[in-house]
Amino acid sequence: MKPRPRIFLADDHTMLLGAFQRMLESRYDIVGTVGDGRALLDAAETARPDLVVLDVSMPRLNGMDAAAQLRRKMPAVKSVFLTVNEDRDLAREAIRLGASGYLLKSSAAEELFTAIELALAGKTYVTPLITKGESIGVFLRHATKPATEQLTARQREVLQLLAENRAMKEIADLLHITPRTVAFHKYAIMEQLGIKTNTALLQYAMEHHLLSRIV
């Protein structure tokens, strides 16, 4: 008998996470569930999933950056975003960065199975609620350069953690760097973005989908 695909789930809403697990376990082996992007990276190497279903907005490390890091560590693992975020440019960016699927939590349940099966087959799926009748090719050709592209991956990590109001030492411990390096990154981010205050830093992080809804 062919082994069932191994699926890992990452979402910071515990009740939804449980609901997704119950829905999917009839067809797939659910090999792990976590509530933030950093926990996903920590667990994935042991869990060895074939595919990860994850949210865009999660604490400690958002889904977009978590998926990008996971692809570098485990290139064979597919990723499908399941989110409330209807931003068409964000969906395009997710696919551009290597995701195999993007759908909404308001999508029909069967859509998630469709997205997973297509991703496992090496294909791409974006919900019609986002593409609005356009083919995938046409939809993706409208992509614009993301504003966060001017920041490095490390800067985005630091920015998210700063915006979550975490202390310099806590950020340093999470990222395995020194508090002085965290301070350097903060200064560089604010200089590059022309931001003068912590409030403006938080606003920028929110506008660019780097934060969980709990912030």
C-alpha cells in the first residue's frame, strides 16, 4: 500500500488548528502541529513532512519567512498557505517565493484537499476568491515588487520580534545573536525605511503582514 502523504500544520489559532487536523487526518498522516513559524522550523526536520499547511500571520516568525527558511532547509517540502488575508499581492508573493498554494479560511473545505493534492503533484493552486477568474499565469504576471524586499531575511525577523515588543535580550536569544547585533539591525532597519519611532515600526510591520493578529 502506498504510504499516505505526511502533512504538518502551523497556525496560531488553536481551535482552527484542531479543526484542520480532524478534517485532514482522514486522508493524510498529520505529523505535527505548531502555533508559530519558529516552532515549525524547529519541528520540521524531525517530522519530515511532505507538505506544510500554514498561516501567513503567526507570532515569533510569520508564515512567509518561515516557509522561505523551510524551503532552504528542506527543498522538497511543499507549502500551502491557508489564511484570512485576501491581499492579492501577498498571494502572488507567496507563490513567487515558492509556495504551491494560497487559499482562504473562508474557502470551501474541499478546496484545501484540492490545493494539497495539486501541490503534492508539483502544481500550483490559488483560490478563485483571490484570482477572481484569472488563470494562474495571468494572475502571477500582475505581481509587483514587495516593499519588504529591501530588507534582508534577518532584518525581517528582527523587525517582527521588535514589533511584538520583545526585549533585545529575548530577540538575541531567539536568533542566537548578541543584543548589540539586534540593536544594530534595528538602527539599520529604521534608517533604510525612514522610520523614526517604535510606533511607526509597529505600523510598518502590521502593514506588511509580519505580525500575528495577537499583537
